[in-house]
Amino acid sequence: MMSRRGWVLAAVLAAAVLLALWSFLGGWFGSGPLEKDRNFIVPAGASLTAVAERLEEQGVIRSASGFALRARIFGGGGAIKAGEFAIPAHASPSRVLGIITSDDVIRRYVTIPEGMPSIMVQERLMATPELTGEVPVPEEGSVLPDSYAYQSGDSREDVLRRMQAAMTRTLKEEWGKRGKDLVVKTPEEALILASIVEKETGKASERRMVAGLYSNRLREGMLLQADPTIIYPITRGKPLGRRILQSEIQAVNDYNTYTMVGLPRHPITNPGRASIEAVLHPARTDALYMVADGTGGHAFAATLAEHNDNVKKWFAIRRQRGEL
């Protein structure tokens, strides 16, 4: 029969075990030391030990070794995911592990609008601070305008590669669904003409009509006379910020459709899917001319006389606005 002293010793020992267990569990389920919400990045291929050390360095947990030990006991075998995660203030180590083994990775997006030239695509990528590395100015017309997801730490080269793969895939898909009797004979020609359509109209409802007009001009052997083709070799597609000079209208180069018959040698911007579709399914029209109509769109004409009347109307609108 256990003596009184033995009972006391056993009780003390049991209390010590309970206290140790409570401390061990409290170190896992209790509040963490993080004072404010913060984002935490798990590098690709990082081990549990390495991640625990980063968590301790950044004040998310108190002890890297304690976290790693408890994670192996209580973690349930879930794998740590690479990416950027949002950690709330005072998150327990248990919750921290749950977050970095979940699919709740922070998604960021870089958006390339329709008609953004490649020099500005490169500038946008370089101005995105969460991305790493450098990229050159991509080939004009090689990027599909869209929004692209990325994670902090991704390389700019990888994001650009996905943008270009999207354009290659889209152009192939749309070319396979093209209409009949097109003036463009290759996907490359379609891309060039789509880049002109993209820059010539900001109205979605006009794209097929503009594509039909330029298709007609190409068939007739007429000069396209698209102002954006004058501007491109001057600014590489950025806004000119002034009126076009007469000397620039008369310039002879690989782009200026006021001094050359046919398409420019290369695209003048990165056209969106809608402009590519318009070129491959142009409106059936007899229009050969267009001029701004004062509403953000254009007035179209089949004859020069009709076009001249539309030009007079446009100049009248500009005079009313005080632009002339």
C-alpha cells in the first residue's frame, strides 16, 4: 500500500506531466507573437526546418525547433506549399501550419490592355516589384493582352513566356476558324492587320467594319493610310502627344502605310483576341474610307465624294469644340 509520501510524490509527478503537456499543447494552439497581419513567402522546395527558421526570423512563431517538432506530431502529413500566404496577427503555430499547407496562396495579377505596345509591356513587367529578374522588350505582336496571375518571387521571364505562349495559342486557334476569301494569307499577316485595327478604333462594335475597310484597300492595292503606322517607328507605339508632322507622313520606312502599299513589315502593337477575330471575320462592306465622327467612332464611306462630306462634318465638329 502506497504511503502518504508516495501519493504526494505521484501527485506532484502527474501535475508536472500535465503542466508539460499543457505547455506543449499551448505552444501549438496558443496565440503567436505576430503583432500585425503580414504576408509570408514559402520558397519553392523549402524544407519544414528552413520554413520554420524563416517564420521565427520574421516573428511569426517563437521557436523554429518547437514549431518543427509539433508540426511533425500534429501536422497530419500535409505538405508545405510554395507561394505567398497571408498570416493574421497572433496566429497560433497550428493555424500557421494550416495556412502554409493550404491552397490559399495570394494571387497577384499583371494586366496587359488591348493595344499596349511591347515597350510598355516590358515597362509594366519591370515596374511590378514582386517579380524578379529582367526581360528585354518582347517582339511586337508576340504578347496576348490579358490579365496574368503570378506569385511574389516569380520571374518576369516566366510571366512574359506565358503571355507569348497565350498569343501563339490564340493566333493558331483563330486562324483555324478563319472565314473564307480573306485578303490576309498567313497568320503573321493577320496579326499585322489586327494590330492596325486595334490602334484605329476603340469601339468594339467597329472592329469588323474597320477590318473590312482595310481588307478592301489591300485588295484594291490602295494605300492603307493608317496614322498609327506613322507613329510607331517614332515612339515604338507610345502616344505621340502632338500632331503628326508632314515630314513624318512622307517618311519611308517599314511601317508607314502612307508611303507604302500593303501591310507594314511587322505589327505595330499587341492586338487583343477581338481584333484578331475581326480580321479573320471582317464585315462584308464596300467601304474604303473612314473619318472620326465626333462620338469616338468613325463615319465610313464607299466613295471619295462621300468621304469628303464626312471630313467636312468632322472639321465642323472640331471647330465647334475650339480645336481648330
